[in-house]
Amino acid sequence: MELEFYRKNSLPLPRRHPDARHADRIQRRPGRDFFIRTCDKTKEEILSVYPENSPFRVISEEAFMQEVYG
């Protein structure tokens, strides 16, 4: 299917194996850091991708569900 795509769109064939190209893409992605911080609504400790000093309001999943669905 990949070969058909390249031919259909008149693109040059890649010189590297798809797995090698995928590994390169993954390596260029930024890392995922997790932070323990306090839920802004319940004050319990939660795991977040935003550090404590970020400007974003972060609430736990349970608090979010309660706020949205009551």
C-alpha cells in the first residue's frame, strides 16, 4: 500500500525502511514528563503533565466529571 501511495502521488521512494523512519519520528518527539500536583478543586494529589507552576487550572478526573455532569 505504501508503494502504491508513492507511485500514485509521483513521490520519490524512501531510501530507508519504514521502521527506521518511524523510529526517527518517535525520537524527534518531545518527552512526556509527569508531575505530582494538587487538584485545584479537591486539593488531593494527582498526576499531571503540567507542573505546579504552570498557569493552567488542573483538576482530577472525578472533580471534572462532577463539575460537568453534576
